[in-house]
Amino acid sequence: MKARGLFVAALCAASAAFAAPGASAKPPPHLKHVFIIVLENQNYEASFGKKPASRYLAKRLTKKGELLKQYYATAHESNPNYLAMISGQGPNADTQADCQSYNDFVPGTPTMGGLYVGQGCVYPNGVETIANQLEDHGYTWKGYMQDMNASTPKGDPEVTCRHPAANAPDDTQTAEAHDQYATRHNPFVYFHQITDFETCNENNIDLKHLRRDLKKEKTTPNYSFITPDLCNDAHDDPCPNGKPGGMKQATRFLRRWVPRIRRSAAYRHRGLLMITFDEAEGLPGEGDASACCNEQPGPNTVNAGGPVPGPGGGRIGSVLLSPCIKPGTMNEDPYNHYSMLRSFEDNWDLPHLGMAGQDGLEPFDSKVLNRRSCRARHG
């Protein structure tokens, strides 16, 4: 931890040069705890249209919180969306192919906009994430990855910060009945700024630990990023373990975890739970690669849609639940994964990373966090 802190301090002057300033009409409330659950590959119409695949998500949870009707993914396929959510880095050919090999991102040249030029998957030291930012400002974070420890023999030490060996093929691209963890859905292991330091083993852990951490507010991280396994995130349909998969299985996951989070002291005391998808359906010929928010392609690809020509990852929608949100709110303003990152950086007064610093990008301000009792309070 100390070594990483010294490394970051040495980079402060350089990093500041690449952090683009941002502005918001109204400051958001100060959320103390943020939870993010990411599901897989659903178009807005399938999730929130007239015949939604999950009425629990589309009807019951939106009545308890807020539906962001114009929320968009930023790329195809999965991996670049996860990376965008925590780093603001744009897609490249390797991430758009879901990083079949765990290779380094090279040459990794920084630009004045906070983006790095190159191709590959694992970003070099110096490329920060919101996890690094939070740590360096005295806040806590954890990535809760379901099935991360699934392949560990009984009695062996628990596996944390799981990822392939350097420049080796990723053997988690396809789920197995006993192990449905997907490295490509764990964004934290694609940054040397995390994997080269003990913070990865301490904070990038199996989902099973979340239930314990929720028992007390002081043990709940300020920022929790939750990735279900390939069965429970709606990716596989059916699943190799015989479960139904798809949104039916994802709904079971939400029914189990959403109430636990909402009952926790951390959620009740100025918390927020966001349920989103990584991308819309992205199959060639039928996928949605639309975008919002004047999204730019970035320096490493001319087509953020990857296999689907287009500027983004399609319209997906997102649900927000919080004591700081009026139940039943329907929001028509445009947001995307870079907006999400910017919003949480603004919440903790952090610099904007990469495309989160784009001029004109709207964060979740008081139009989203719309309960007056929550507005602009800190502490």
C-alpha cells in the first residue's frame, strides 16, 4: 500500500496535466456508499419495454427508484464498457474483442485529454481508475466478483485478484459448470496500477464476502462494484450448470442481493444502488451501436461499436435506487458509462479520468438525486 502511494505521489504533477476540468449546474448530494451491479447484453426495449424480460427490474424496482431511460453503453463488446466505467479509457481492437489474451496495452502514450494511445488490454502504471482515486483520497472500494474463488480446491487458501498470466490466453472466456467467473467482466485486473500492488488482493475478492461486509456501515466500502457470474448476469442462456440463465436467472440474483443491499445501514445512510448493463445486444447485423452525449471514438478505434458499425454500445437503460431519489422517477436525460464515472468522481471531489472529463458530459446531479433532504450535504 505504501509503495503504491509513493508511486502515485510521484505521478501527481503529470496526472494533473491530463485531467480535464468538468462542470455541473448543481452539485449532487454527497453519497456515502455506492453499489453498482452490472448485468449483460440487453437492449432497452427488451429490459424496459412493453414486455420486459424481468418485471422485477422493469416494474417493481423502477417504482422504488428511478429509471434512466436514455442511458447508453459506450462500446461493443463487453470488456471496453467495464473499463470505461472505472477508468474513462476508450475502446481499442483488443478490448473490443473481449481481450482473448491478457496482453499489455502498448505503447501506452498519454494524451492531453487523459486518454492513452495504444492497443492491448492491461494498462500500464500511471493509468488510474476510480479505485485508485478513492484510495488516494482516504475512501474505500471493493470489486465483488462472483465465482472468483470457484476453482480453488477445498482447504486451499482463497484466491483473490484472479486473472490470467501475463500475455497468456484468457481461459475464462467460456463458463464451466463449476466455474462461471469471467476475467473480462472484472475491470480492476486490467490495470497495473491495481494488479501490481497489494490493494488488488485486498479489495478484488469473491462476491461471497459482500454479505459479511454489509452487516455494518463501517465494514461496507464507499464504492462497491458487483459482477455476477456468467450465469447470473444474463450472459449465458442456458447455463452450463443446468440453470436457466438469461434474465430469468439474473432476476433471481437481483431478488437475492437487492434487498440485502437496501436493508444495510450503508445504503440507508445516503447510499445508492445502480443496476445497469454492460452493453446492448451487439451481434453483427442486428445489434445496437447507438450512443449519446456526443461520445467521441477515442484515439484507438474509429468504430466504438466494434462488430456493429456505430459510435457506441447502444441504449440499455439503468435503474437507480437511493434514499436520495423520489420513488417512481422517470428520467429522460442522456447518460452513459462515462457519465456514471464522472458522477461518482464528482460525488467524492475527484478529478475526471479520460472521457469522464469530456466537455458537456452530464453527471447525475440534483435532477437524478432529487430528494431535497439529500441535496448538497456532506459528511
